Amino acid sequence: MERVTDNAVVTIEVAGFGNIVLELYFDKAPNTVRNFIHLIQEGYYNGSTFHRVIENFMIQGGSGSKETCAIRGEFTSNGFENDLLHERGVISMARTRYPNTATSQFFIVHKKSAHLDGEYSAFGKMISGFDVLDAIASVSTSNADAPLTTVIITRITVDTKGSTYSAPTCV
């Protein structure tokens, strides 16, 4: 049975860079938070990478080797009220141009990106590690925005603060 009392806190350990710590907002995007926590608890992200980096925009990671379920996009233009803005340090779900295609990939906003507001499912915000975000955002990249030196997510952990989360609902 689901019981959420406090915001979960996530730590992303990035090899050679340090830690990014985020607070997740279940009240803004409950199924997105369930999905992210579920993948973290499975160890899905451990050893993955930040595979797309665009300085002054965002860093994107979470691409894994196994398929995960798609979830409904929890954002305004998809009929879901979510007023969390895409400002520096906000974590949001990546997706294709179709609104219900988020799976495991996420991005962390480097600089305010208002054009994403209401179009992507923002679900948390950084509370520390902004120096790590800046360092990753400034790595050299290819023309396809891939880092020239691999940026490895050693592991991601979550402190649920005693709350329990149901499995995500897939579309």
C-alpha cells in the first residue's frame, strides 16, 4: 500500500565529478516519481551514462540496456496539472515527440528552459551538487551532443524517508 509522507531524496554519483542530490516531488508528478524510484531500486541506472550534454540547456542520462515501460506524460499540455518550471536544477523526463513515451531517460536542466514548461514532466529539483552539474554541462561534446569523454553514473540511490511507493502505471 502506497504511503508518501516526505519527499524522497535521490543521490546521483557521477564518476570523477561528484554527487548530484535531488528532492523528488510526488505531488507534482506521482507516476513519474514512482517510475524513477522503481528503476533506482532495481539498480537500473548503475553504470549508465549522461549520454547527451548541451551546455546552458541540460544534461541527459538514464538510457539502459533493458526495455522499461512507457508512462503517461504528467505535464500540462497532456492534460495533467504540473506547475514545476524547467529552471536550473530541475529534473524532468525525456521523451519522444509523443507525450506518453517517457521510459527511463531523464534530464537535469542546466539553465532555465521555459520552452519546456508544460511540455515535459518535471518531477524534482536539485538541492546540492550544482558544481557537478556545471562541470558535466561544460564537457566537450560531439556534433550529436555526446560527451567526448564518457560521463558515468556510478550509481543512483534513493532515501524514501520511510515512504512507500507503488509500482508505476504503464501505458
